[in-house]
Amino acid sequence: MDAEPGMEASRSHSVLVVEDEPDIAAVVAYHLTREGFGVRTAADGTQALRSVELDPPDLVILDLMLPGMSGVEVLAALRAEDETRTLPVLVLTAKSEEEERIRGLELGADDYVTKPFSPRELVLRVQAVLRRVATLSGNSEKIRRLRSGPIVLDVNAHRVIVDGSDVKLSRKEFRLLQVLMQRQGRTQSRKALLEAVWNTTADIETRTVDMHVRRLRSKLGSHADMIETVRGFGYRFQGAVET
């Protein structure tokens, strides 16, 4: 029998579903399993972090409203460790939890789905995130290093060097700098950056771009002005970039 569409592409991927409501966790696990994913579940944040440490999945589906340790705290913990800084995370939020959703994106969530959600949409979002991660990995093999004056961005090593010293960036800050450098000289709207870095075009998240640019500039120190603000539109990276 032929495999269902998407089956072969997802068979080798494992997903950790972090959800304290058993019925929701079961529905998500069922639909992902049908598409060929390997699925395991965790009912709270502590259990989720332990599961990731023992056997890192390819992607985490994370409910932000968990008992005890919140999903936001779980995401922050994942992004704080080198081993899990780039682990794809898709967050689940209720429609009323806009601030939590924005906080999740600011911490480096790759995408979000609001409750109640269509299981099919959730599966498609998971597949889209994994495809994007695979594409970025493929591009990393082609473009190993970007250099502009004192700034060196090593794509493969996920490392940024400024004036000869390592600068620690979050996953989203790194991706933001990479996109701006790769599109050097071209003004990028906030929506374009949201799509390239966060895989979303929702208007309510435009302030997330501004916050990440501010953080990135602070880490670039005296070279912060290489990221130019184009008033009323977005941002542009100044300076010649070599690959």
C-alpha cells in the first residue's frame, strides 16, 4: 500500500508533546502518529525537560499554560542551553493568551497555534517548521560563513564573532542577523523579517522584531549602527558582506 502524503517525510522525526490535558495530548499524538511521526508526551514542564535531556526530539509542541512550571519557563530553559538552543518549538496558546504568545515568540518559539485548533492544521504547521529547519540546514552547507568588517557569522557552528570575541546570541537573534546580512543593502520590512525569522506575518507581533533588533544591536556594541533603521518600514544591514 502506498504511504499517505507526508508519511515518508515525517517517519524519521520524533515529536515531544507537552500538554497537561490528557484528551488534547491524545488527539495530537494520534494525528501525528498517523502521519508517521514518533510521538511521546509529557504532562508538565519538569517532565518535559527531563525527556528532552534523556532523548532530544526533533520538535517540541509546548502548551504554554502548564501546572507548576509554565510553558514559557520551559521554553526559556530550552533556549538557555547550547544543546537545545536551536530545538524547534511550536507553542499552543488560547486565544485570550496574546501576551503569553508574544512572550513565547520573543523567547524563540518557531511557530504557534491557538486553541481550539484543527489537528490537521497542527500537523501541517509541524511539517512546515521541520521543512524550514531542513532548508536552513541545507543553506548552511552552501553558505558557511558571512563576514562584514569586524562581524563574522559562522552558520555551521552557530557562532558570531565581533572584534575577535565570541558574542552569545539567542537562536532568533542569530537568525535575524543572518537574514539581514544575507540581504545586505536591501531594506527588510518587519513583516518580511517576521516571515523569514519567525515564520509568521501576524501584525500583532511586529514589536517582537523591534525588541530583537534592540537586543542584537546591544550585543554588537560599537558596531550596532551596521543595522540601520529605515523609518516607517523596517531595517537594513549596512556594509559589504563576504561569504
